[in-house]
Amino acid sequence: MNTSDAKRILEAALICAQQPMTVRDMRVLLGEELSADSVKSFLAELQLDWTPRGVELVAVASGWRFQSRPELRVYLDRMHPEKPPKYARATLETLAIIAYRQPVTRGDIEDIRGVTVNSLTLKQLEDRGWVEVIGHRDTVGRPALFATTRHFLDDLGLQSLDQLPVLDAQTAPLDVFESLPLLNTSSQEEFPVMSDSLGVSLSLTPLGVNLEMPTNDAKATSTSLPEDHK
């Protein structure tokens, strides 16, 4: 199979695929005649081919996919005037804590937020496919450990958790989840900031979550993430 044919096949498959495709999927598609490095080389060429267009080829946590360019979102949104689902403040704060402190238990989240976490809040995030139980902490009651999913990273357009904005003691508020359809509101007023004894500060805007958190926190969980979540 020559290079031109391989690129055409990959391009067509990626455009028609309902989900991101892995390099392994692409090798199977091509009959495994090409190495993974060759496939990645073709992907890089396709990225360049599509550079001047309104669609781009990107790598996310689950694989490779074509998607519209971020700067065109304001126009494409007009094709779907229905408003996205509105998530409660508690849901967004819980998501932010899981994303930056994972893996965490329900008790960890409650310690940070200073209030009880409604089981429906976690269920909503699980149903959305953004968080999941990845194990249980070896302590009394063996509480479930929650972490974000590959689907969560896909929705943010990220390949790994390492690409989340870095937080440190000097970090300004960050619109961490700006690209997620989290809020359905036209208000420009920022909701009140909440903070706790751990030094965590979270506030919500119509765009998402602003989160400030120090990195050297003695109470932060030290449990390691499984490889699938790194």
C-alpha cells in the first residue's frame, strides 16, 4: 500500500468514525501492514493538510479525531440553538476537586467543600461519563475512589491529565472547564467564592469553574493513579 492510499483511507475513516480512533485501530484498518510510527507519520501529514481548513485533526485521550476549530464554535453553536444542560454549583465544585485531587473519596470531597456531598451529585457526573470509581481506599469501610475518565479528557480536548492547567500558590483563577457545556446562563455575574481550611478557593462563572488550590497540601491524597488514568 502506497503512502497516498494509506492517507486517504485514514482520512476517510477518521471523518466517518463516531468515536476517536487509536493508532492500533488504524493499523488494523490498514491490515497491520504499517508500523505504529508510520501511522503516526501519516497523521502528522494529515494535520498539516488540514491546517488551513475549519476542521482540525487532534489527539485526545481516547485516540485521534477530526473536530471543528475552537474559534469557529461561536458560529457553529447557531446550528444548535438549544441550550446545554445546567449543572448545579455543587456538581461543578465536585468535578473540579476530583479533576485536581484524584483519586479522591466522597469523604475527601466533603472535607474540601465543607459540606455533605449528595449522592445524586456523584451519580450525575458518573452518568455524564466524566467520573468513575477506580478502586477503594484501604481503610475503614473501604470507601470508593473517584477519578475522571478518558471521556472527560476527550470533552476537554486533552490527551492526559498532565495537560490540565498547572496550579500553584501564585495561580490566578482559571476557567478550567471553559470548553465544557457546563452552564446554561447568560448572566455575566460571578457567583460567590467559597474557600475552606485547606486553602482551596472555587468560584463559578457562566463559562465554568475558577479554581485556586495550593500544591503543597498536607491533606491531599497520596494514592497513585492507575496507568489508564495518567
